[in-house]
Amino acid sequence: MRRIISYSESKVSNLSIESIQQQLSDLGFRPEGIRIVTVSAMTPELLETCTTQENECFYNSYMNVIYGKGERYVLGFRCEDPIVDHAIIRSGDVYFDPTLQANGDFTSYQFAILTEFTVFDMMLHAKSNKDFPPDVDYLFSKSSKFKNVIAAK
């Protein structure tokens, strides 16, 4: 059973790659298929135009990609202790988290990417997910399509 942790419960830390990989493996993922990137701060002007409802990273990232604030909806885990399932956006080669950044003091952090969706793919998957943006549970429900990151049972 996966547990979603609120921002106030999570602890920012510098986890080792081995620790991140072990936690991913414990959750049923294939760590060797997962990249870790750094999430950066957006400009204040761009952040102001983004959807940033508190504790709604999946919805916010979905809406921000639909409205062109990012090119990709990125699903994965914030590398905290413990790791936290989360969605962010990508623009070019840079990853952003308008949800966390809008909450106040933002510090760049590490993010383990499970998968990225173009706007078309994101909307297609949302349609088959009762109009909810793709999340970790959705990936498990469609595990045959995400064999590169989900460990075989």
C-alpha cells in the first residue's frame, strides 16, 4: 500500500542514490529504469501564471501542461526520506515544481522520474483514469505499458 505524504510531513534530505533506489525497489519499481533530475525554481513571473493549488501537484501539473506552462507532465518521486510520489512539469531540459514553489521558500531538489507525458498522452491517460491525471496507482493499473519502470510481479 502506497501512502501519500503531505508536504508538512515530509523531510527534505540528501538521500544517497542507493537509498533512493532501495526505496523505489521496495515500492515495486525498477530503479535501473529511473532517472534522477534536479527540480529548479521558475521565474516569479512564470510562477504567477501557473495553477498552484496547495497539495494538488497532479492536478496542477496537468493543468500547467494543458495551458502551455510546461511541455511535459512528469510523474515520479521527490527524493526525500521517505520518497514522496509527486508530479512536476518539464520545459525544455528544465524541471519545475510550481506546486511546491508556490508554498513559499523553494529549494531545488532531486526528483526520480518514472515517466513523462506529452499533453496528448497525458490527456489520453487521464481519460482512461476517470479524468484524473496519471499518478503512481495509475501506472500500476497499466503495468504492462510501463514495464521499463515497474518490476514484474
